[in-house]
Amino acid sequence: MFARFVVPTRASAARFAATQYRFASTKSLRDTLKDIIPAKQEQLKKLKTEHGQTVVGDVKVENIIGGMRGLKAMLWDASVLDPIEGIRFHGLSIPDCQKVLPPAPGGKEIIPESMLWLLLTGQVPTSEQTRQLSRELAEKGDLPKFVEQLVDELPKTLHPMTQLGIGVAALNHDSAFQAAYEKGMKKTEYWAPTLEDCLNLIARLPALAARIYRNVYKPGTELPAINKDLDLVGNYTNMLGYGSNQNLTEYLRLYIALHGDHEGGNASAHTAHLVGSTLSDPYLSYSAALFALAGPLHGLANQEVLRWQLAMQQELGDKITHDDIRDYLWKTLKSGQVVPGYGHGVLRNPDPRFIALQEFCQARPELKESPIVQLVNKTFEVAPDVLKEHGKTKNPYPNVDATSGCVLYHYGLTEFKYYTVIFGVSRALGALTQLVWARALGLPIERPKSLSLDALEELIKNQKQ
Ligand code: CMX
């Protein structure tokens, strides 16, 4: 049996679309990585020695005072975000991934395990490789007792994202990286225990996230044991108490897989990279990333979208017209708030992840008829024109968060303060796989140069002379 090998460039992605992809022999995840790492290390070495002085772009004052927007200053191999076309994972667009990444047995949608394999290796796994990875994650998925006790003791009023960050940080008790580092490991060996930590963390996230959900919203209910024959999301939805809902399970598989990576500069992925660059272990690095994700301009937007759409529904009633929505959008903007789920730091078109999730809804009659899904659709028909007229945002189109929560809401997972936790289960795929690569490539501690306002003025004055 063979795994398809993906060549990670845009041109090759087009060739890929024409199904001309190469094949590599089937191997375990660890052996696959062992094979790939030397060539990547060589590629990096060559870039460093032969092209270290090549200029990539200018740094303008607007980059420094504008959140480094657009500055090409970070290495990230797994995915690239094109402003118009959207995300490609190792060269593959979302429709490409939907064609080739193996689903769960009996399912149709991409699953996080196949996305994880792609992000980590640049290769499309076979169904058997995906199954093996599912089994490995299920076997590693139980939480240590002390972490269960720790999260059980947290106040139910503490935001679920804070609870998730605390739980993830505490998992570093068992960090293989930290233990090996203390023993005195060589730099070339860093990636192997990092990989073990990353897989352990990805495996344990569903149990941790489900436990937080149970504690906060369904106290007193039993948490089912992890079923070794189920995939990661199959187990997650089971533990959340929605295991019998196949549509919700399939939706979460797709959502978690697609949300896994969005190149390196977004706040959560970048935080994981920055903290990881100090050789903090993967648990601490990802815990930090979760707190970046918990901001309303980033991951918390999915909670904010639902809050905003429901407030709109409550104010305007059941028969909402396009004009009603237009007025409501203006009311939001005039009150100085952002329209949640719209705009993006990089994208300048509707987010293809938004489109993929919308397509999921359109293919299912009960979702197509759902009032909350319809309201999200109707908002999409009006909001871009209003935002264009408003004239501030560089991207008047929806991002993925505009739609991600409405399906959960429709199927009864209505506790929208929990939605960013699901995003947190997902973003681990990209942030952690790239941490493995940062260690494999021996990337240094991150340390950009900062400038004061006075120093900037001085620099400008000197350039004018
Ligand atoms: N509604 C109203 N105003 C918006 C807006 C929106 N949806 N999006 C951007 N703007 C405003 C910005 O606040 C900014 O205003 P000021 O000049 O007064 O500061 C101006 O338009 C220019 O911003 P931009 O360059 O287009 O966008 P940024 O790169 O600065 O910010 C983002 C990107 C996502 C934070 C912003 O579009 C936003 O706040 N969107 C709403 C929140 C949201 O949906 N976040 C989720 C993003 C996806 C994710 O990370 O998960």
C-alpha cells in the first residue's frame, strides 16, 4: 500500500489537482519523518549559507506600528495563506484535501488525523495510516488523574478557554521533551521527544475539552471511556454527549481538520512558535497559544458571532428582512463595535473555510432549513456591501468564524462560550506539528528588534537628510 506524496508548491498543487501526484512507500509516522527531516535540514542549511543576505522585502514604519501586518518574517512550512485564494495545506486547497484525505470509517468528511499527517509530513496518508494514527491517539487519550482533579476543582464560572489553558499547561508534568532535556539531550535529538509530547497532547485534548464541557454545562453526567476503535472526533463528540448525532460528528471532523492550520503568523500559531522557540515544552507552548486564541479578535470571534446573531434575532424577531439586517449592521458599526466573523488580517475574499462549512450546511436539509443557519446566510448576503460602504475594513467578507458556531447551535450545542475550546482542540494540529519542525530544523529563539517612538522619528529624520 502506498501514501501519496505531495510536492509543496502552488504550481505543483495545480498538477496535483490534475491527479499527477507521486507515491511514497507506506511507513509509520515516525519513520516517515525520519526520512524527510535530513532533506529539509539540508534545504535550510543551504538557504542559510548561500542566501542568508538575500533581501525578502522592506520594513516600513506602518509594519512596525501596524501589528507587523504583511511582514515576511517567519518560517512556516505546513500551510500558506493567499489573500485571494485562501489556505493551502502543503500545496493542497480545501477542495483538494476533501478529495484525497481519508475520512473516518463510514464517514465522508476529512478527519483531523489525516490533516495532522499531511501537516506534519507533507504527504497524504493512506486509510490504514490514518486508522493507525486514530488508534494511537485513542490509546494515549486518557488524562492523568491529577489533571482530572485539577479541572474538576476549577470554578464553573471560569471561562472554558481559561480552563483549557490551565489543563494543557498542567499536562507538561509528563513532558518527554522536558525529561530528555534535563538528562542532557543533543540539539539534533530535540524533535523526537517533541513529537511524542505533541501527539500526547493532541490525543488528550478531546478528553480535557469534554471534561470542561461536562463540568461547566452538564455537571453530574457520566463521561464515557475512550473507545479505541473510534477516531479522535468520534470520541470527542461521544464524550461531549452528542455521539449519536452523526451529522454533528461529521461537521466537527471537517471543522477541526480545516481549522487546524492557517499559516504561521496568526496570533495563536505565532504564540506557540514564539514560546516554543525558548525550548519551552509543547504543553506550555500550546497553553500560551490558547490564551492568544481566547481574544475576541481571534478565536473568541466564533462565540461573539453567535452572541451577536442571537441578539439580532431577539431584537428583530423571526421574519428578518435584508433591510433589517442592514440596519442592525449599521447600528453595530455606529456603536464603534466590529462585526464579528467579518474581516481578516490576510484574506481579501470570502474565506474558503467559510464556504466549505456553508456547503456542508447546504447539503443537509435540516441545516438548510435551520433558522440560525439561514440567518447567518442572510447576513452574508448583506454584510459585505455594508462593510464596503463603511469603508474601514480591508476585507469586507466573512471569515470562518461567521459560520462555525451556527451548526453547533442548531444541533443543540448551544453553550457558545464553549465554541473557542473546539477551535483550541483544532489549532493544535498546525501549531504543534510546526513545533516539531522548528526543533527538527534547529530554529533559534525568536527575538525581533523593537524600536521606540522616538527612535522611529530619529530614523525618519536621518533618512530625510
Ligand atoms: N467590523 C468593523 N470594523 C472592522 C472589521 C469588522 N469586521 N474588520 C476590520 N475593521 C476595522 C478595524 O477595526 C480597523 O479599524 P481602525 O482603523 O479604527 O483600527 C480597520 O477596519 C482596518 O482593519 P483591517 O486592516 O481590515 O483588519 P485587521 O487586520 O486590523 O484586523 C481582524 C483583522 C480579523 C482582527 C478584524 O477584521 C476584526 O476585528 N474582525 C472581527 C473579529 C473577527 O471576526 N475575528 C476573527 C478573525 C479570524 C480568526 O483569527 O479566527
